Amino acid sequence: MRNLDKYKGVIPAFYACYDKEGNISPEGVKALTKYFVEKGVKGVYVNGSSGECIYQSVEDRKIVLENVMEAAEGKLTVIAHVACNNTKDSQELAAHAQKAGVDAIACIPPIYFHLPEYAIAQYWNDISDAAPDTDFIIYNIPQLAGVSLTQSLFAEMRKNPRVIGVKNSSMPVQDIQIFKQAAGEDYIIFNGPDEQFISGRVIGAEGGIGGTYGVMPELFLKMDELVKAGRLEEARAIQYDADEIIYKMCTAHGNMYGVIKEILRINENLDLGGVRKPLASLIPEDMPIVEEAAKMIRDAKAKL
């Protein structure tokens, strides 16, 4: 049986960090990485949805990962999302990630064209072959990718010995149970939807990867602790607080990640820039929402 302990726990999805010109900010990347080390999370998931990966170049994503690895100093489990909408670029990022020393690479399926399952499996296996000494995690997010990880496709991918599990971001929590029952203890299933962190954990996920963990890691770390201790009523109360914060952040005109970065500036003195177009930037009318959400996070942390 494989040792998967380094993946079990709270793994925030890493945010894109930009300078005033909208370019990748190495300083911002390093500051955010050190923030996560100080908060005591298990690891980081780099260049995924929260990292605005589909709006970044191959070179952008290399710069981000290199600076994360430098600042992490081996203190975090690092999972690099390397999928692009073509195999060649994805393989280049996979090889780069292995050379950088990541723990695992992850991939969504190809988007836009609806490919048959055998072509999706070939895409993932080709990418995995470019990082032959690195664990591989399937990223299932059908509501955005337009492709669902079926049981037949998952079974095909388990023939690849580098595949260690699934980051499951589909909304039905039952999917976690289905994948866990199919794969067994030699694979890890990550809860994806932040709003169901404790639900996913209770039904079988051993860890979580989420886009809002980073703005309130204390809440998710406490939920993780309480779930492990079987103190589910207490965990549920924190989940409700976290969900209210998420709902509030989603009411802004600007993209949620823009809201999150502004909250991190207010609450943590982190300057990560804005979001990359075509994601919507914050407008002045968003600031009361940002301030309220920032206070909600402070208040929720004060209860812990």
C-alpha cells in the first residue's frame, strides 16, 4: 500500500499573484507561500482554477511554480496542476513540475471538444509519462470542464501506477463515496467543493483542496481537526460560518478571487494584485461586500 499521508489534510488552492502591470509577481507568490507555511496547512495546489491557469501562459505557470518551490523550502506538499488544452504544453509543464520537485501533478480533462473516453485517458497518460517519477491526480470538475469522470474512465486510469487519486469537485457528495469504494485504501480522494468540506470528509475524502481555504485557513484546519475527532456538531457550526462567508463573497460584481485577494490585503497585509481579464475586476460598489466578508472571517476566527 502506498504512503499517502502527505496528501491528507487541508490543501489550499494557490491564488494567482500579479504586479501592478498584471504580470506574475514572484514576490507575491513567495509571500503567499510563506503565509501558507505559517498557517500550518498540509500543502498547496498550484496553477489550478484558483490560480487562473486557463488565462496564463506556460511560462507564467513555470514562474509561479518555481517561486512556490523556492519559498516552501520543503515544508509543504506541492501539487502542480499542469493541464493545458493541448497535450504538448501539458507535457512541458509536467516535466517542469517533476524537475522542480513537486509531490504530484494534476490534470483536468481537455475542454471544449467532447472527446471519447479513450482519448481523455490517452491525454492523461501522455502527460503522466512526461513526469514518470511523479504521482498523478485526476481533477474531476464537470461543471466547468464539461466532462465527468465516469467509473469506466477511472478504472482505465487506475491501470497507470502513477495515478494515486481524484480531486473531486463535482457537487454530489455521493461521487466521493463512489470513487472511494471503487478505488479502495490505496488511493486518495480529495473533497473539492468547499461548501461541503465536512460532508465530503465524512463520506470518505481523506483531504480537501479548495479555492476559499486560503482566505480563511483557520476555519478549514479546525473543521479538519474536529472531523478527525468525531466532533461533527462543532465542525458543522464552522462549516455554516464558512459557507455564509463564501455566499457573501459571491455577491460582488467582481470575480470571487478578486474579492479574496482584497480580503487578504485587509486581513493579512498580503498584496496579490487583482485578477486577469476576462475575469471581472472589483468595482467601487464591491468594497462594502469585501469589508463585510473580511469582518465575517475575523469574527468566525474569533470563535475558534
